Amino acid sequence: MRLPPPESEVARLQVLDRYQILGTPPEEAFDDIARLAAYVCGTPIALISFIDQDCQWFKSKVGWDVDEIPRNVSLCAHTILQSEVVVVSDTLADEATKTSPLATHGGLRFYAGVPLLTPERYALGTLCVMDSVPRDLSGEQRQALLRLASQVMSILDLRRISGQKVAPQNDFTGGLESKPAGSALSESDIYRAVSQAASDAIIVIDEQSTILFANRSIERILGYRAEELVGQQLTVFMPDPLQRVRRQAMRESLETGEKHISWQQVVPAIHKSGQAVGLEVSFGEFVAGGKRLFTGICRDVTERKRIEDERFQLAAIVESSEDAVIGKNLDGIITTWNTGAKRIYGYRAEEILGKHISILTPPERPNELPQTVEKLRRGERAELYETVRITKDGRRIHVSLTVSPIRDNAGRITGVSSVDRDITDRKLVEMKLQEQEKALRSSEQRYRSLFEGMVHGIYRLGREGEFQEVNPALVAMLGYNSAGDVLKLNPATELYLDPQEKPRLLQKWLEETKIEDEVKWRRRDGTIITVRLNGRTLTDEGGAVHGFEFIAEDVTERRSLEQELRQVQKIEAVDQLAGGIAHEFNNYLGVILGYSEILVEEAGTNQSLRRSVAEIKAATHRAASLSRSLLAFSRKQVLEPTILDLNHAILEAHKLLHRLVPANIEIVPLLDPALGRVKADPGQIQQILINLVINARDAMPLGGKITIETTNRELDEFYCNQHPGIRPGTHVRLTVRDSGCGMDRETLGHIFEPFFTTKEQGKGTGLGLSTIYGIVKQSGGRIDVDSSLGAGSVFRIYLPRAHGQVAHSEPTVMPAEKPRAYGTILVVEDEMALRRLIRLSLERCGYKVLTAKDGTEAIEICQRNPGQIHLVLSDIMMPHVNGLQLRERAATLCPEAKFLFMSGYSEEIILPGNLSAHGCAFLEKPFRPDELARKVHDLLTGPAAA
């Protein structure tokens, strides 16, 4: 219910003024109500106040030192606008109070108030309780506040009436001072006002115990309305035993002549509800209308009796408590001492009562009590803290203290009570626990440091294979941002490539104690990694498996390198075989080719013989081409690298490449105009292009597109570490891409092996890609391939970028006939058939020829013919003494002799550049007799380093 609107404020202030309460001193009656309110609500502060136009005046205060505050900061200013209990659980959260200085700076967080309402429903002020922490009131506590507020108004009404010259008498109906005619109130008015305003129940009975009058407080105490009791017998709420009390009172009245008698003992009564009620009763006698009447003033002491009982019980509990309960005044003098205090501290009560509390306090803690008292005076709550005390025998013990204020009836703090509990044993246990916890934390920190800092992934799985804990390394390994992201994963579908892999592994792990496995996982970006797992099962005390722990190592790069190493080792084994075969094979081809040329010369006009010899030569050339492919694969082919423009080489080969593919295949060049130069053998570059285009053509029987692309590419150390055999730096990349059928992973593992082919028998030698592999490796580069079934293939070749001008070759002018010359030539060749052929070919040209089967025999011939040998024609790779060693030792014996080396494959020592640096020339096997004759002629007739 809303109170009168603001326009009634003037009338409210007039009514307040009539009560003459502002500025009056404290009164015990009001103080009792305030203390009871604080007790019932369990708050440190309770106030009875009145609000005028500008201020809030405090009539009674518990836990509050201020006499008045401005109305505009008052919390109660909102309450007088209401008619019921106002409860603010948290003043800082309530719109009406959150800006009040009492809340923001005064520390008041809880408020509950009841308006003090006159019969006309004007609010004079409030009864309120407050606290420094947020809280609430129960329904019973709210009702209690309403009743206490009503009690305040009863006192105020009685005070106002009593203020009209009312003087207290010995009995209830004691005489009223005579009043002049026309006085404001009659005696009956005053009598009725006092009786109705009284908080105690007042009844009037006659000699037959018939109730003649009852005030309205009877309803509050006994549940009966006054009109219900009038005319009833007293026994309606007072049982027979009370009749004896009444008769005793009457006898005492007659014997003593006193007309007012009271008892402090409790008299039982019956509430209307049937519940027993304890009443403290006083009787008075008066005569009215010639009849003897009796007044009874009944006070409900049920609550007081309950409180007294509780106090008695509390005193018994305190005395028998195992804890020390000690009372001190504000000066620190000990005033109370229970048996628990004697047990803990060793002093008997008579030894310590009247002594200062410092007898128990260590010297280093002199300010404990003053600081505690100061806190309590500021209205702060009782505190619990731990400290150290000294016993009678000088021992130091640990105690926990619960400190509370001791107040007088006016609510003033007069002392401090503490409950001391000996926690020494607990402290010793706590210290041990702290040491254990410290050791545990240290162990946990070491574990956490290891767990968090480990370069390998560490994780724990539940029994069903779900992630329970992961370290940062595992998070990074899987490409996620946080551990939470990984913990949310469903390993079966989001980690393993095959959803059935997880249950299969779990079943396997359940049967193992030490786990070693290698699995394929899918990272967040979709890439596949190979992970090596080392772990163990986690079991409970009964041996049941409840989870797994693992260390996970990403071995993707290692496995890739191992695969590449195995591939390299396999290829090296094959290329050693291929190189050796090619070397010997070239010797035999040289013999066949040489004698074929001689047969052609001797055949004359015999066409049948010439055709047969031509077939032999053609087969020999095809075999020589095969031998060169083997040498290219084994990186033992003799190259003549030059600085060249890769774009120019591609454009020059473009017409040739077009002739290699059908009309339904398009060749698209995408050439970088800023492409760097490379150092390579032009013929080998052309062979790479031809082989790659042919492979792409064969992969697209229904047509498609071949893209040839060039670009510059910087290769860093990370890439080179992952791809051994290539150095960091600027490279030129040649990419050949097709839209063909592609290859599966198994095929990709074999494509660079010699004689491996996926084509039908007779449609390929299996040397195309192996030849490219050897050329690229011999040129200091690298070749990579990406392919999958149905998605075509991409070959990427990286060649080191070279600096310098592009070399331009001059066209070779072939002589019309075989050149002839004169001189002595030493032929050194370990293959007898080839040695004989070379001797025959050179002798047919007119040269004198000496032969040796190895370097040692050649040196002996030089020693026997000093200065007589004009040219040494020697194989390079020979046992015991190789060609270059022969050259060094023969130079002193035949200083004018020139050297022409021949070989079917290349090693570092016989690269043409290295031979030129030694003043030597080179001829690649196999060769025709006319090529040999021309080379020898040029050397003997030209400059020394021809």
C-alpha cells in the first residue's frame, strides 16, 4: 500500500511535531526494541529513527555512532513512502540505493526497514536493521520487524498521552490528577488510550472471575479478540492452577494492604490455538460502582523464558566446552575463564582472572587485542583468525580465535570475547601436508614443464579412445590452435584415415602393456602425417584398463627421407651395374662399329654386303643410344655443359615436340621472360623435354594438354633439408604438366628405376625417366613428381641458376674425306679387340702404332722410345695406373707427346673441362674410325691443347 502522496508531507510533519520526539535523549524502552531487532535479524546495526524535512534523527542506536544524517542520503527516506517491510538485499545492486553514500562509501550492503505508522497512516520514521554484507530476511524475521515497529508506535502513543500531565500511581487505576473543566482529555479518554496502547494484555474481572474488559493486546498474546472474552470466565485461557495464584494474590492484598501485587514466576496460560503460553502476571484491586473489581496485567514471557533457557544452556556449554572461552574488558583484563581455557593454557581461573591478556600473548604480537577492538568498534564482523599463544609452562601453541564484541544494554562495546581452539596438532599435520604439497607441486611443475615443453606430442586417452589430455606439441603437430580444439575431436572420424582404425588399435592395445605402433593421422589442414606411438596402458588397482598414455613423434619427414634414401640406394646399386655394363658394352660396340666402317670401305660395289653392313651399323647405333641412356641414368655420361637459356632451348625443341604428339594433344608453353640461365648440356636438356613429352603423350591416348612452364624459384634450407642432394639458393624450375591418367602411389615409388615401365611389352625401354633422373642429378639439380590416378602428373625439375653469357655453338664443317697424317701413336686400351681395331684404323691412315694393354706397359714403351712418340691415345679408367697418372709419368719421357683420352662414361677426373686443364683432348666411346682419324689428325696438326 502506498502512503499519502508527497503533497501530504506538510500534514506528516505536523503530526510528527505533535509527538514531540525529535531531539529527546535515549530511552530504555526504545533501546530494548532496537537490541531485540538486531538480535532477531542477526545484524550488527539496528536503528529507530524519525525523519523531518531535512534530517533523519536517531532515537535508538545499536552498532551506530551518528546522531543524525541529512535526509537526502538516508536509506530510510525511501521506506517512509511504503506501508510494509522494505528489504534491500544488496544496496549496490538496487536502483534506489546504489548511489547512496552509505552504500558506496559507508560500507552498508544490506538494509531492511519498517515505517512507523500513526493511526492516520502517516509515517513518522522507521525501525531498520543494516549489515555490511549482502543478505536477506526470513519470513519470520520480517513479521518480527512489523511487530516491533507496532510496539514502538504503542510506546509513542502512550508517551504522547502521558505527556498530558499524567502522573504514575501504585495501581492500574491509580488516581488521575484533577483537571480543570474544559481540559483536553477526560479520565476515561486517558484510561482507554493507555490500556489500548499498552503492549501487555490488560483484563478486568469481577469477584466471580468473569471478564469485564480486555484490551486489544490480548489478541496478540493469546489469540482471542477482546469482544470474544468479555463475559467469559477467566478459565477460558487460565487453567485451574491460576485460580490458586489469584486467591493467593487476594490474600496478600488483604494482609498487606497493597492494592498492586506482582510475581516474577511464570504462570501457564492456554492460547486460543491450544498452545501453552508463559505469562508474568500482576494484579490490582479497585472499586467501581460499589463493586470490587480486579485488574490483571499479563506479559508474554515465552520468548524471554526461551532466551533465558538458551542462556543457561549456553553457559553450560561454555563451561563444559573443550575450547577456551575467554572474556576481556577493553583494557585487556581477563574477566571470564572456563574449564576449556584451563585445559589449553594450564592456568586455573583464580590464577588468571584479573590478569592482562598479554600473559598469553607472545612479545612479538602486542597489538593483536587493540587492533581487534578497533575493528569491532568500526562495526566490522567478528573475525576468525589463527595465531600463537603461550601456555603456563612456556610452550608455544597454535590456536584459532573467534572474536566477538561484548555489549552492554545500550549496545556499547564493553569488552571482547574469544573462543580459542588448540590447533597445534592440526598445524603439525598441516605443515607436513604443506611439505608434501610443496614436493607434490614441485613434482607437478617438473612434470608440467616436461609435459608442456616436450618436443614430441604427449597425450592421454580414455578407455574408449577419447582424448583426455594433450600437450602443446601434439596440438601443433595436428595443426590446431588450442588443446581444447584437440580434446573435442572424434579420433575415429577426424584423426584416423580409416574410421575402423581406432577400434582395431584399441582392441590391440588392450592386449598389450607396452605399446609401439605407427599410424597415419590427418592434420587439421587435411595433410597426412606418419606418427610413431610409444605408450602404455593405464590400469586401476584391480588391473582393469581405464586409459592409455602415449608419446607421439611425427616421423613423416623421416619416413620420407628413409624412402628416398632407399630409392637412392636402390638406384645407386642399379646405376653402378648399368655404368659397368655400359662401359664394357661401349668397348664391344666400338669394335663392331669400327669393323663395320672398314667393311663398308672394302665392300666396294657389293650392294648386298653394303646393306648387311648398314644394318649392323644401324643396330650398333641403337645399342649405343641405349648405352648412353644407361650412362645418363648412372650419371657417368660425358657431358659438355654450357651456359644456356632454358626458354630458348624449349622454343627450339617446340617443333620437334609437336611432331612427337598427335593433333588431339595441345602443347602450351608458359615461359618466364625473366628466367635465369642454367649450366647444362644442351643435348641432354632436349632429351629431358622429349622424354617427358613422350611420357605425357602416352598417358593421354584420348588427347589432352601438356603444359611446359619455366620460372625462377628460391629454395631455402628447410626445403633442401627435406630433399637431400640439392643446395639452397636460386634455381630455375622446369615444370611439365599433363592431364593424363596419372599414377598410383605404388607406381610413383618405381618410376625412376631403369627398365621399369607401365607400358605394354615392346612399347618402351623403361629408360626414359631414369635417364632424366641421371641427367638432372649429374647437372646438380633435383626432380620431383606429383601424381594421382585420374588427376594427371606434374614433373618439376630444379636446376641451379648460373651466371654468365649464353654460349653460341659454331656449325661443324665435316671434311670431304678421311684425313691422313704421319707420326707414332701409342694406343693404351685394356680391351684387346678394341685395341686391335684402333691399331688397324690408325695404320690404315698411315700412322705408326704402338699398343699397350694397361698404363704400366705403356710407361715401359715410353721408356724404350723416349722422345719418339707423338700422341698417346689412352683409355682413362684402367686398373693400377689410370690415364691421368700415365700422362703425368709419360710427360717426362715424351715431353712433346700429345694426349687423347677415350672413355665410355664419365667420372669427375675425366670431365672435358678437367682434361682441358691438363692439356688433353677427349673422345667418347663408341666412335667410328673416321671420327678417330679426324680427332687424331686435328691433334697432330693443330695446337697443343686441341
